[in-house]
Amino acid sequence: MSDHHHKETFITKYIFSQDHKMIAKQFLLTGIFMALVGMLMSAMFRVQLANPGETSILYNLMPSNWMDPDTGALLQDKYLALVTMHGTILVFWVLTAGLSGTFANFLIPLQIGARDMASGFINMLSYWFFFAATVVLIYSIYVPSGPASAGWTIYPPLSAEASYIEGSGLGMTLWLVSITLFIVGSLLGGLNYIVTILNLRTKGMSMKRLPLTIWALFVTAILGVLSFPVLLSCGLLLVFDRSFGTSFYLSDLIIGGEAAHHIGGSPILFEHLFWFLGHPEVYIILLPALGMTSEVISVNTRKPIFGYQAMVLSLLAIGFLSFIVWGHHMFMTGMNPFLGSVFAFTTLLIAIPSAIKVFNYLTTLWRGNIRFTPAMLFAIAMVSTFITGGLTGLILGNAPLDINVHDTYFVVGHFHIVMGLSAIYGMLAGVYHWFPKMYGRMMNKNLGYLHFWGTFICAYGVFFPMHFLGLAGLPRRYYANPVDMGQITDINDIITFFALAGAVIQFIFVFNFFYSIFRGSPASKNPWKANTLEWTTPVERIHGNWPGDLPEVHRWAYDYSKPGAEEDYIPQNVPLKEGESEH
Amino acid sequence: MEELENNNHGEAWKGGDRPFKSSYGKLMMWFFLITDALTFSAFLVSYGFFRYTAVEPVTEKSLWPVPEEVFSHFPFLTGEHPLLFVALMTFILIMSSVTMVLAVNYGHKMQKKKVVLWLSLTIIGGATFLGSQAWEWGHFIHGDKGAIQLNRNLEVVHIAKEDVIDGKDTMVLSSVYELMNADKYGHHDFSIDTVLNQLRERPSFGIRLANKDYKSNLETFEYFETSEPLEIILGAGLKKNEYGTQDFGDCFFFITGFHGFHVFSGVIILIVILINVIKGTYQRRGHYEMVEKVGLYWHFVDLVWVFVFTFFYLV
Amino acid sequence: MIYLLIGGLLFLAIVTFVQIIRVSELLSKIRNKDVNEVTENDNNIQGKILLVVGFGFLVFVIWQIVAWKHLILPPASSLHGVEIDSLMNTTMMLILVVFFITSIILFFFGFKYRGIKGRKAFFYAHNNKLEIVWTIVPAIVLSGLIVSGLKVWDSTMNVTSENSQIIELHSRQFQWAARYAGEDNILGKHDFRLIDRATNPLSLDKGDKYTIDDKITNEVHLVVGKPVMLKFRSDDVIHSAYIPHFRVQMNCVPGVRTQFGFTPTKTTQEMREDPQIIRQMQELNDRIDAMSLIEKTVFLDENFAKTVDDLPLKFDYQLLCNKICGSAHYNMKMKFVVETQEEFDTWIAQQKEVGGLVLTKK
Amino acid sequence: MSENNKSNWWIWKVFWILLGLTTVEVALGIFKVNGFLPHALVHDHFIGLKWLTHIFIILTLIKAAYIVMTFMHLGFEKKSLRWTILLPAFILIPYLLFIVLSEASHHFLMNG
């Protein structure tokens, strides 16, 4: 049974592969591609905001009918299309699929000691549904009327009627098709992750010994499985409203100067159903990053993560709370003020488990022996953005304070830092950390440092000033600044400068990544001297993960610098010495 | 791959604990059912939302149609038989659930022939249910009362007539067909003017408003002063229906349709499984877990129907 | 051609880059060292950079606060806004304190405990007392925030329309209109099916007796110190009425009624004398002054519907649309004026009643 | 055969229970139309719903419980599995319902 070398053709090995490691890489590559697409879109609208009404070489990346034929400037509704697609791509494609798709697939079987996912076939299907969704989404950019343009939250009626905005025609239909495929893909994936973690752990790998990454991915998968189906319902009802004339979300509309037949529906219902997914989605994005950060910080401080149990409990608490707070996105929709109070209360509760996590990270750093790999730097940056962005959440989650900053750049700054940057940093930390396991080679360290410092500086340069724009009363999704706010132009220019610089710096990473796949220096079996099980597998990555028997687990994953041990790390499969206590 | 999956069950299983003492396939099915339950509950919650908002502002009377009036027909029977047909459909579905349990039960005992028998009966039950639903949809779409749509808030009002019950003069629900002396099973296309003229000529007829208040003939035309009649609606579609508020029809088609789609896919899966059973796939594999998993799905479909039945037809 | 050139340059740059990396990796191979292994030297350098950049970031934050403080909104010009502002300031202080303390600790720890070969980290897995402390302390602080937050929320949102002047704000792509309830202070009914863009753009009910004295205007005038109840309505998509200086925001949702009641406390004139506003307007006017005459004319005409004679520009309250609503979303705004009762009375007397304008009974 | 019948008796028991409950529901529905039920049951409200509606909901939940616990075997699975399946449904669905219905009542207030 130790021999898992089937005859594999190119197609079964690289394309329709059922090996979780290959599927993870497929997710990662698609994720990186989509991240670049999303980043270029943001570069385009940052350029527009700095030079409104002027043309730019960047716009040539888009179909020519996106530009004004005379001035070459970006058209107004296409600006909204860019914003919409940027949001959709980053939230769903990069941070949901790219992050948890990649690392759940890669790490779950390796860290729990399983040969593969519970069902390799369903796992493969999950990727290919995602791939189909990607194709449809990219295609929708090129339809003549443009892609979906109603914001990534696609609130009807704007998303329901093509005469309100051009993108709500075919582009919106394709968006809905794409997101449906995406949901099917992530549900298949999520079900697989959950049962794999529950059922396929190797001997000795009790839930109390699971690495925090796996805990985070577990909670993430549960969140996905419970929240995505409601988005599916929500989207289906919207499809019916758009295409078959029902009135689930529409009422009292005037279309083209005439009263439409819709009556009785309510956009507020849509918003509730949408945010029932939408808020857990924020944590679907954030939790894997938190989990991987815990892992990377522990490995590189050479210390056990402080308060393992508290970390797990706070993960679970965040997971649970994320389901009952969605209304804080809707304080200003005219919702029942009583519900506003309920949601303000539950929202602020989230700050408690988040604070626990931050303090535990800081204590883990205390008296460590920190090794600054690029992954470790990104993990520290992740803690930093989690603090910076999380704190402004106290303003946005408190209903009365939200009145004045709701839908302004303050929100944009907040969520880009706390969920955008944190999750991206977590993802990059993960890539730098597990790259040797994925490809058997090391990524170039110095390029990694360069990439990190560039990213860290530019990202704060982009998103921190946005808070001031918001406090000055500038609404988001504006094609150009209102001129009577001429005083804020300088801030906008600074943001655009950092955004473009940051975008260029990402190409260092792309280069490093592809260069190292083929030319990087060969990695050893356990280059970071880490404890978790994936580092006990051979450098040659075989289908089935371990030659011979599966490893047996005897201890938790965080025995770093344990007193009495010779080395400063003890892998999980090393039996306890006589008289050694487990923690 | 087959080999790897088997390894996870068989020899290579190194005794990692399975906290639920259940195979991964069954767990996956259970978790899938939770997601599906959430999908359905989102629909039913939306339905609750529409029903709750369909209330007349000042009087707080419900503007939602009365289901017992809408679903009051039985094939080959004349007259009003509220809920009887849907009760029969429920019975069929519960019955098919029972046959499914029996099939699963005999699967545990490895009695192939019995499994085939009860699975086939389940399929027949499912197909009958689908047929009944088709009949019901047909009836719903055709309608049997007709209604007048008014301008204000697109209110839908029904025809009523005076009657004597227990010696008291009251008004009862009638239909456009009765007013026009037409056959309700035929195809008609009444114009709003002919109906209004007829209403003027037959003073024993009036209307019933969406809030279930009756208006005598005189009051009717007073009411039409402020709220102008637009057209006659016969039957139901997604944009309008003769029963009342637009969302009633939309929800009916969408929710029962989505459930019907589940039953349909269930029947297809059952047929595939039945073929496998007959071919002896599971007998060779040594267990009928596949039948059990599909059984879970089938019971879930039944479970959803129980809720749809209550909230759509009874309440 | 230009693309070909850029492509060629990029290609060359990449090739050079690859070669440099190859050489450095080969060199280290000769020295029998893995170039990608993190050495003590790396730890030292990166730890120091972390300290410098981290504290640089904190200095950047302080610089922003100092340099841009005058750009943010001046203190609220409404009664409830003052409460919101004071809660906002408390929260902001708290946030900044926590932000600086934790960030300093983070960057300092990173620097202080940078790795040294042979040193062993301190095995410190958990400490229940410590963890309970930093669960309970945030919980207490947060309950304070929540309680005061809910108090402000309740008093802001649960305003009744008694004693308030009632004004309807009507939104559609991409313009606002206001409807004053007239002397009876009751808005006439409306029904979206009565729409007629030419004669009845707000789809008012012609038969309703309350409609006749309503007044439709394209800017809103309010009386200082007098409560006002705004009722929102939308004809097509969701818009959002955002009046930042009053701390007022509410979505306009088709098919759903929403409202927001508040009391303005500063007249437009008073605001124009506010030092912070003067400074903001000064910067704006400086910008306009720097333009050529033609640019000026075009700019003023396009953005303010004004001419050069109106310079320098003066402050006005603005209602902005704050929910994505289509291509001209960013240009959907309306002027608000707060003035004394006398000024208001003169203005409103000049506005025509709906009854005399478009509504003739069918 | 007799042995098989014996081991299947619980299935038929549950079947009769479900059938009985459905019959009661349908009967109540028909009585409601014909006006045989006490006025209080059909017209008086309790927490926003009619008393009869409450009865229907309780009967439905009993039916659902029988289907899930016996037909779907959940009653015979491990306790931890049972709660893993049931808890999300018990928490999330009522919460969503609560929020959306509160919102609906607010709509109704505002539009009135």
C-alpha cells in the first residue's frame, strides 16, 4: 500500500488532478492571476481619481468603448464597472478562493496527516466550478454593454434594470451566473474540508492538538457552508426579478418615465439576505489569514503560540458572532431602529475575541528569538493591520457614529486595512512560508524583503489617508471628487502615488514566485525547523503524501524551545519523553 | 484515486478518531442538507416578509389571499374541496418516505430484492407527486374566479354576490365567470368595459376588496371613483395573478417550483441508484450506504414539503 | 511602436534581473552557503528596519493628524450632531491611545527580540490570569461605548414628526427635489403610477386635499433652531441623502418610506464665519485663482453653475448622494440653506404652490 | 417475513403518527374555512400570530422532528452529531426570521 505512484498522464497530473496539492496550486495560480487583474483595475481608477477626465495609458488594457472617444477619459459608468469588478474579484476570487481555497486544500491533509481529501473527485470538481466561474467573470468584462456595475453588493434596483445603468444588462446576468458557479464550487470545497478535518485525522491528532491554521480553516469552512446557500437563494430571487418579471425586491419603480408593474417587494429584504452571507464572508476572508499568521509567528519566534486554547475559543467566538451582526452594514438603509441597536450591540462584542487575539500575538513575540523570514515580516504586518483596521471598526460598528461615516472613504480605509491588507498579508505570509513544500524550492529571500518593505510602506500610504477623506465627508464610489472639496485633492494625489508604486512592487513578487518555481535553490525537507506534520513529508511531493505509514501524533504543534529539549523544536510525531508533560 | 479513498476507510486507517462515528460520505450528505435547509429557509423567510408586509396600513387587515380559497379543487370532482388535494400530495410524499426507509432498512440486511422493490415504489411515489404538482400548477395558472385589477397600489379585487345564509343577507365570493355567465373552463378574454357594464346591470353583484371587505353594487362604483379599474385578470403568472398581491403568485411558483426541482432531481438520483442496486454494485461493495445517503436526501425533500405545506397552504 | 519599446525594455530588465539573482545564488553555492537561509545578520538588519519603518509609520500618522486636521468636517451644525461628535471624539481618543500603545509594543518587540544564534526563546504557553484580564478589560470598555452609543442612537432615530416642519426629499437619477408640506404641514399623497414626467414629475395624487398647498423646490431652506423632519422617497434606485455638516444620512429606497428628523443650529452665514470653514474655502479659492480665465469660467459653470463674478466661492451646506446610483452618482447634490425665520418666510412665500402649478383635476 | 415485519413496526408507527398529524392539520384548515372553530382561535393574536397559526406551527415541528429523528436516523446517531446538525438550524434560521420579520413590521409602520 505504500506505493502510490500510479501511471499518471499529463492531464491527470496537472489538469484534472485529484491530488489536493495540485488542486491547491491551481487555486493559487488562479488567485494570483485574479489578484493582478483586480490590482490593475484599482490602479486604473486611482489614476482617474488623481487626474479626473484625463486619459491614461492604463485604460488601453480595457475594451476601447470604455473610454470617451474624444478625450480618452474613462467613462463614468465604466468607472463604476471597474469598482464593482475590483470588489468582486478581490472579495470572492482572491481572498475567498485564492486564500482559503489554496491553503485549505494544501494544508488540511498535510497537517492532519491524511493521504488526501475525503473525496478527491469532489475536490477536483470544486476547482473546476471555480475555474468556470472565473472564465464567465472575465468574459463578462468584454461584453459590449460592460460588466456588472452596481457595486459588488449588487443592490437592486440598480442591478435589476439595464436602463438604470448599462452594466445591469448582460454583464449582470453573467455576474450572477458566475457567482452561482462560484458558490457551488466553494460549497463542494467547504463540505470536503469539514469532513476531512473531522474524519481523516491521523492517530493521535485530537482536536486539541490541531494546529491553529487547521482550526481557522475549519471554522472558515463552516462559515462558508452555512452562509453561501443564503447568497444562492438571494441571487436566484434576483435572477427571477431581472429576467421573469417577479417582484421580490422591486416595488414602486419608474422605468423610462413610465410606472413599472412591480409592487410589494423590498430592496431591504435583498440587503438582509445578501449580508447574511456578506458579513460571515468578511471572516471567511480573515480567519485563514489569522490562522496562518499564528502558525508563522510561532515557528519564527521559536516560541509556542501564547494561549492556544484562548486562540481557538476566540476563533469560534468570532465565527459565531459573525452570523448575528450583519445589520451593521445596513444602519442607514432605513432599517428598524430597534434592530440597529441589536446589531450595534452584537457587533461591538466581536472586538473582545479580536482583542484577545492581538494581545496573544504580542505576548508570543515577547522574549522570542525572532527569525525574520519574509513570511514572518508579513505575519507581523498582518498583526499591525489587524490592529489599525480593527480599531476603526469600533466607530463603524457603533450605530450613531456610523451615521456620518457610513459609505464614505472612512469605510473604504477601514475594510481595506482590516480585511484587505490583513488577508493579503496572511496569504503572502502563507505563500512565502509553504512555498518550499509546494514546489520543493526556496523563494529568493532578498527579493522577498524588497517586496515586503515596498508593500508595507505603500499599503499604509494608500489606505491610512483614506480615513481623513472620510472624515472630510467624501462619499465612496465617486468618479471624481466634488469640487467644493478642493482642499482634499492633495490627499488623493498622495494615495494615488502610493497605489501605483505599490502595484509596481507586486511584480517583484510575481517575478520571484515564477522564477523560484523553476530556478529557486532546492529546499530541504524542513527548512524552517517547524513542528507540524507537513514538514515530515519528503521533498518530492508524492500523491498520498507519506511513503509508508502515516505519521502518528504525540504532542501539540507548538513545542518550540521547550525546556529540557536539545533542539529548539520537537515535531509532532516525536513521542513524549518519559516524565515529559504535554504542554 | 479509488484506491486512496478505500485506504481512508480500510487498511490504512490508522485509528484517528472519528468524533461522529459516521462515514465521511454520510457526514457530507448531512452537511449538504444543512446548506440546503438554509437555502430553503431563506425562501420561506422571504415569503414571511412579503406576507407580513402585505397589510393594509390603517385597518391592519391582511391583503394576502386566503389559501383555502385558492387551493380548493380536486381532480374529477366538482365543487369546493379546500386543501384536500394538497393533503393527498402530502400523503403521497410521506408514503414515499416510508418506502424509502424500508429500502434503507433492507439494505442494512443486504436483502437486494426487497431493496429493489421498495426503491421502485419510492420512485413511483415521487413521480406521482410530481404529476400532482403539475396538475396543481396547471390549475393555479388557469384560475377559476378571475379578478379586477385596480389602479391604486395595483389592488386586486374579486367579484362577490348577495346571498342569504341562515336567513341573513350577506355577500359571498363569486367569480367573473358567474357574473358573465361564462364557462370557467373555457378560454376567455373579457375586456374591462364589458365586465363593468355587466356589473352595472346586475345589482346583486358587488366586489370583495383585497382586505376581504365586501362592497355592495352601489359601494363598488363609489370605490371605483377613487381607484380606477385597469383590467381583468384571469389566471396567474409571474407579473400578476387573479388571487391578489403579485408576491403571492411569485412565491407560489418559486417555492413550490424549487421544491419540485428537488423532487425531480431526487427521482433521477433514485433511478440511477436503483439501476446500480439491480446491477449488484452495492451487494459487491458489501454495504448499501449509497442507498442510505440518497435516502437522507429524499427524507429532506419530504421535510421541506412539511414546512411548505404548513406555511403556504394552511396558515 | 511605443508598446513595442516598453515591452522590449521590460524584457531586458527582467533578463538582467534574472542574471543578477543567478549570479548571487551561484556565488553562495561556491561558498557552500544557502543564500536563502535567514542568517543572524538578516535578523539584525530586518529587526532594525522594522523598528525604523514601524515608528516611521507612527510618525506619518501623527503628521497626517497635524497636517490634515483642518480638512475634516467642522463641529456639527445640528443638535443631535453634537452628541454624535462628542461620542466620536471619545471613541477616537480611545482608539488612538490603544493604537499607539499596541503598535509601539509590536514594532519594539520585533526589534528587541530579533534572533540571535544560540539564544533560546522563553517557553511561555499560557497564563490564564493574563488572558482573563485582557478579556475583561476590553469588555468593560466596550460596554461603556455600547451603552453611550445606544443612548445617542435612540435619541437620534426615534424622533417623531410632531412640531417639526415636514419636508419630502424626492430622489431620482440624478437629481433631488424637495416638497414642502405647506401651511397644513401635511404632505399630500402620492402614488408612483401617477407619474408623468412633464406635468407631474413627483407622481402626486391630484385628488388629495393636502396636496394643493405643497411646494416643490430645488433647494432646501431651513429655519435655524427649528426641528425638521425629512421624508425620503426614490423613483428608481436606492439613493442616499448625506448632509455631512448636519451628521445626517439616510437611504432613499424605492417602495419603502424612510425619514430622518433633526434640528439645524447654525445658519449658513454663521458657518461662513467659522475659522475652519474660512480656511477650507481659502484653499479652494486659491486653487481656482491659479487657473486661467477660460479654465475658471468653464470650471465654475460646470461645477457650480456660477460665473467669475461669483468669486470668491462661499460655503454652502450640501446634500450629497451616498449610495452608488449610476453614472452621474458623484454629481447628484442639492444646496441646503439655514437661515432665520424672517429670511425663510420671504423665501417660502416666493415659492409656488403645487395646486397652481401642474395639478389640474382630470 | 414475520421477523422482518416485526423489525419494521416502528416505521409504520411513525407513518401513522405523521398521517394522523396531517389529518388534524387539514381538518383544522377545513374547519377554519367553514367557520366551525372558536372565534378566539382564528381571530385572536398572540406574539403577532393567530392562535391557530401557533397550533399549525407546533404540529409541523412535531412532524419535522419525527421525520428527522426516525426516518433520517438522526435520533440514533451520536449525540454530538445530532447537535452539530441541529444547532446551526436552530440558531440561524430563527434569528434570520426574527430579523426579517421585525424589519417587515417596521416597513408596515413606516408605510402606514
